[in-house]
Amino acid sequence: MIQTRYDDVVTPYANAFLKPAPNVKNLVLQDVCGLDYTDHLGITYDPIAQREVLNALDPQHAKKPNCTFVPPVIS
């Protein structure tokens, strides 16, 4: 589960997390990059979220996401 602290739809944002399990990873974008201010709508366009999805799909070729400023979409 990839979530943002700035989610304006799922509140509080931690309600989006899945129950712990061996095949579950709950990730907060701001824990990866403090410059990421994306909101609910922006997660699909967020390059850090996209990199984390690709890393989960192909862990053998995982790359560290570039920590760059990501503004909110303001949904």
C-alpha cells in the first residue's frame, strides 16, 4: 500500500494501510522523500510512487527513488 500523509480523501491517512502480513508492505511517500507533498489524486502521477510500484513488481532490479520536490495536485 502506498499512501501519502497529505491524503485529503482517506482520513486519517493511516486508515488506508493493509493489515500486516508476509506479502504486505505499507509505505508512506514522505518516509521515502520529505520533499513529496503529493495528495490523494496525485499519487498516480508521483514519480516516487511509480518507482516504488516498479520496485515491488521487479525487486531484482529495484532502484532507489530520486527524492525530488513533488507538489500536491490539490484535489
